Amino acid sequence: MKDYNLEKETELLGKALRKLREGRGLTQEEVLKATGISRSTMVEIEAGKRLARGINLLLLCIVYEVMPQQLMELAFKRWSYPVKPIEAFYRKHEYGASAKERAHVERRRKTGKK
């Protein structure tokens, strides 16, 4: 069985999240407002000192428009940058996104932000 290094994996995930944020042209402030994650938590996640998990991980996937599996593959070098958003992930009839999530995605589409 492979020997896992949680510290290294936490660092890789943090780097991938930072690259996705920068690739989408978002500031940490914008991400904090969209997700409700605290500033200290976000700084620690992107620095690789805290593992993004649970609801925080899902919220980040929604804001960055990627599937959790896609994020994991990206973080652990199975995919290359840039990552394109998966539109079907946000369709209500397929995945039951909340009204707030749909409104956020729709605003971003209208303003042309990536």
C-alpha cells in the first residue's frame, strides 16, 4: 500500500486552489464573499497549512466551477492547467443547485468573468 504524506497532499491541494482562483481572475475577497469561508481559513488552505474539506471544499468547487473529482485530479497532477468549467454541474434539473448558486453562476456568465 502506498505511503501517504498528508502534509504534502494538503500543500498540493492548496496550490491547486490558488491556481484555480487566479486562473478565474478572482481575488480572495471575492471568494470569501461568495463562500462565507473566513479569511484565516482561506489563507491557511491556500498556503497548504489546512486541508479544505467538507462544505468548504464543495463551496470552493462551486465558485471555481469544477467538480470535486476534477479538483482532486488537478491537485495531484493528473490534469493540466487551465481547467475549463463544467456547465452541467450547475444545471438545476441535473444536480439540484440552490437558487443562490444558480444566481451566482448566472451573474458571472452575464458579466463575462471567468
